Amino acid sequence: MKWYHDSKVSIIWAIIRIWLGIQWLEAGFHKLTGGFDASGFLKGALAKTAGENAEVQGWYAAFLAHFAIPNVHVFNVLIPYGELLVGLGLIVGLATIPALIAGAFMNLNFMLAGTTSTNPVLYTVAIILLFTGSASYYWGLDRIAIPAIKNYFQNRAHKPRPAH
């Protein structure tokens, strides 16, 4: 067993995971209650593609111009609800790995759009927790849910199927 998989060390990962979840939950909640509209952010990111030291790369600008901005109504829903769900998942430790991946993916996209803020810190914490694997959710609902789901599918796979 690796040192970072120890149940006592997993308490530290749980505290960090919950802290990260609170950051996401608060961000999503503020967007949901504050009339979030991503169009200004996306257009601002697109404006950062010009100049000698452009903050946003051309390929990402193409994504913004041809997909994100024309579909801003979808992003106006996905971003706040995604942040809220990532936060809830991390706080209770349910679907922890998908929540960490989704959170890191959102942080990466915010950084690619030229926004630094807390994104590098949140991204780094998510990646560290991903490397801890099951230790990141040892103190969470996944510790119960994952074995139950595996057991359900194993039992289902071994049941004889009725003949048609």
C-alpha cells in the first residue's frame, strides 16, 4: 500500500476534497442565483486572441467563435449546474473521480480562455486528488456506492437469462 492510500492520510485528502467541493458549490450557487450569462466572458476571451502576446490560442479562439458563442444558451446552463454538481459530488464524496475530472476540465477551459484567478490552484488540487485514486473518496459515499454498484453488475452478469 502506498503511503497516500493509508486511511489516516485519507482524512487529509477528504478535507482537501471537501474544500475543493465548497469552492465549486459556491461558484455554481452564485452563478445560479446571480443571473449568469457567459456571453460576456466568452466574447472577452475571444478578444484576448489578438496581439503579439495573445492570452488565448488561435485553436481555442476558433472553438469559442464557432461553437461556444453560438451556443452560449447551452453554456449558460452547463456551467452553473456543472459547478454545482461538481461541488456536491466532492463534498459528499459521491462520483468523486468524475467530479474531479469535470472540475479539472472546467478549470482548464477557463484557463484556456485567458482567465487565471483561482483556476490554476483548483486545477492542481483536482489533479493531485485524481492521483490519490480511491484514497480521495475513502471518507465519502463512494466508499459504499462503488462496491454496491460493482456487486449489482456482477450479480446481474451471473444471472441466467430467460430464453426467448
